[in-house]
Amino acid sequence: MTTLRDQKRLAVQREATATGLELFAEHGYDAVTVDQLAEAAGMSRRTFFRYFASKDELIMSKWELIGRDVVEALRARPAAEPAWTAMRRSFDVVVEHYADPSRRATSLRLDAIVAEHPSLRGAYLVKMQDIVRSCAGILAHRDDAADHAAVPYLIASSAGLCLMTAMAATLQSRPQELAGEIDALMARVDIR
């Protein structure tokens, strides 16, 4: 349960992240300063640092926020639904994100920025592991995933790899096929 204050903080973080990501996509990561990010978000430099420790953290917010949405979608899935199916359905959040052409174009430019910066690549991998751990924590309470301590993590990480592989295979040239590619890969790997 989140408080009104938490909801407001999250809304401000989402808005500042969207604004910052647009700046990064338009001007490049190295060219954008913290002062520019704060100004574009309509906040002081000091306020910016209340939400983000650095501009690295702001760019990583994209994945943190999408990950939060995936985790919430997973949490909302029916308890009787198989864990593997619940993971697939939680990825609909990602499919919806990339279905919007403008958001997809910005996201792809940001992915390229992350690929060019070793420190951002490392931070990206840490975010992905955080998402997997959060999903595994939810799956640990499902009957079909709780029989062995490592099974929830195996399911979450395997499903996550299917998602990442589907994104790599489709987003540049055939983004409308993302959902189908996730389905096909998860059917192939199915670990139920």
C-alpha cells in the first residue's frame, strides 16, 4: 500500500524521467547536464538530487519504472494462474510501452546510449537483476513455484531472458511482432 506522498513522489519521478529521457534522446547523454535536466523538469538542482543521485540514475529510471510496472502487473495476476503464464502476462506492460511509436523511438535511442557507455551497461544489468529478484519474490508465493527455493528465480530470470531476446529480435525492424515473439520464445522455453 502506497501513501499519497509516495504516489506524488512517483508521479514527479515519472514526469522528470520522461523529460530527461527526451533530452538524452535528442541531444545525447554526454551533452546533457544535471542543470539542464533539472530546468527541463521544472525543479531546482537541489530538488533534482532528492529524486536522482545523478544523471546516470535518471536514465536508469526508465527501466526502474518499467520494472515497477511489470512487478505490479505480476502481483495483480490471479493466484491460480501458473507462474510462467503470469510472467508472460506481466510483460504486456512492456509490449504496450513499445507499441507507441514515439515512446519506442525514444526508448531505442536510449538503449543505444546505454550500449555506448560501460557504466550505464553495468547499471542496466543491475536493474534487470533487481526486477528479476522482485518478480521471483512474488512467484515464491505461488503453489507451482514454491516447491524449491530456486524455482521462482529460475522462472523469473528465464522469462526475463525470453523478453529481452524478443525485444532484441523485433524492436528495430518489426516492433508490431514483439508480443508474438515473446509468446513463441516462452512457448519454446516453457519451464512449467
